[in-house]
Amino acid sequence: MCMCGRVGSSDGCYDRGLMPYGRERYMSSAITNKSHGQSPADRLSAETPVDIAPMERGRGQSSGMESSGGNSINIESDFRDATSSNRRVSSYDHLNNRIFFRLFQLGNELQRQAVQQLGITTVQWAVLGALSQEKYTSGIPLSQLGDYLVVSRQNLDGVLKRLERDGLVQRVQGEGDKRARIVQLTPHGRSMWSETLERIYQFYDQAAVRFSFDERVALVHYLNELRKDLANVDLGREKVKNGVASEYAP
């Protein structure tokens, strides 16, 4: 699996850009670790008594019932009722809050571990991986790279300056439009990426050691769905006030 959210093929990830992971290695790791510990839902349940009935449906627990303080709560029924009556369901609010906070923590942990174990930040990792793809051998336009990585032009420019300073990437003029800037790996950058790949594979193996192959496939699916829905969030024209997060304001 790679950070682009796709499962690899025998010769590498379909989108080899971010963090390529060949299928044979992926399968081997999954089979080796298939019997590890509890399911993700079981671990979540053990961590804190939060209602998780919807998460358990795929594991044969279709009742949608959770017990809390001696009272049975039908979460799915509550959610349907709330949808029809336009009222909030506190248990869903709490679970959603935990999901997005865990994603925030996960991003920070990935950043910290990438720097400590690989010597590069997650954005540098993603940029180098994207540029290492065969289809981008001659480079990729700066704007297209930003869209691909979902990184603002301002943040991407800072990362590229650091990578240029280290001799790993370079920006050149486009062939057609001389004003366009094309980003490409230098020979040194391509060599550095090749040398880093084995450590990246080891990083994946250890980070996902508790997940079976099926769990990893399911996780990729749900993350893809979440990203699609997140991209469609629209709270109206008043979503940005007092200049907060102005970088992402329309």
C-alpha cells in the first residue's frame, strides 16, 4: 500500500508517487501479521466505552446494540431518527470527534517518526516519492504537483527550496510555456530515493504490524471514502472569519 491510497501490484504501486509498496512485500507482511491481537474495533472498544456498533457491522455483529451503564442503545436507529428529525446524536458526535482527532494525532506521529527514522519530513517524503514515478521522469508542473499532494503552493514552495538546497530536486522551465516551472528529481535525488526505499518498506512493516491484509485493504477503502467526503465539506460563506486559516480561504 502507499500513501496515495492504492494497493500495489507485483511491480509496485499503481501510483508509485508517494510511498510505493510492491504487492509481494505487501502480501508477505499481511500474512505474517494476520494473527496479531484484537481487531481495530475491539481495540477501540477496550480503550474507552464509546458506542461503536456501526463499526462492528462488518464483523458479524449486526444488532447495532451497545450496552452503556446498563442501558441498551440502538445507535443505528438513533442515527436514522436523527436524520429524519434533523437532531444531533451525541454518540455520533463523540465518535466523529475521536476519528478526526485520531487522524490529527496520526499525522503528527507520522511526521515525527519520518524525521527520526528516515531523516525527511512527510511532505519531503511525498514530494520525492511523487517525482520518482516513471511518468514524471522529465518533471511535473509545480501546480500539478501541489494538487496531487493536496499541499498549498506556499507550503510546497518552502519544501522545494529545502530540497533544492540539498541538491535533491530542481525547477526548470517548461518546454512549451517558458513561464511554467517544472519540478524534477536530480540524479542525486533519484539515488537518495532508491537508497531510502528499503528503510521505507521496513517503516511500513513495523507501523502496520497489527493489521492483517484484509484489514489494510478495508482501511484504504474507508480512508479513500473519508477523503472524498471531506473534500466536499461546505459550511457556507461564513466558514472563515477574522482571517483564520486564510491560506485556504477561497
